[in-house]
Amino acid sequence: MSARNKLREGDQPRQSASIFAALGDETRLLLISRLCNDGPMSITRLTRGTNVTRQAVTKHLEVMREVGLVRNTRRGRERIWQLEQRRLKEARHCLDLISKQWDEALAQLKKVVEE
């Protein structure tokens, strides 16, 4: 792996840290899951069937909007929220890099132990 690729891979976790911080909340994960499964929806629909208030959902969505995980558009009097797939793909790529690094480290450890 070239030094350039290592630098790029080393920067990836830093760039994704805000995504993981935003996803580190159970309610936000629930909201992401609902948006993944059911597509774009209003706050009214997002809160339906939960014990979370509309005001709390709005605050959680704003946190996720700030890091680029969701966006909203106006439809009449409502705001419709939807996922930003690109940011989720960045987070997945970061996790893939970390997994690859662990696999490489474990392979090196195995090699040392077996020698």
C-alpha cells in the first residue's frame, strides 16, 4: 500500500467521526432505520408508534442534518426528511477500512505466533 493510500485511509476515520457520533444515539439509529426502510417521511410519520415527541425527533434530525446524514425538503406545511446515502456509504467505507486493518494485524500476529 502506498504512503498516499495510507494517508487517505488514515484520514477516513477522522472525517467519519461526526457521522459515528451522530449515530451513537439509540433514537437517531431508530430514525435512520425508519428512513432506510420506509423512505422519506415527515416528522409526524417518524414519531408515529414511538414514545418520542415531535420536538425531540426534530432535534435529533437536526443533529443528523448538520453532519449530512439527512436532508429535508418542504412539501406544503411539512418538512419531508430523507437519508443522504453518500454519507452512509462513507461511514461504511470507514468501517471496511478498519476491518481490513484488523484482518491485516491479525494475519501478522498469526504469522509471528506460528513462526
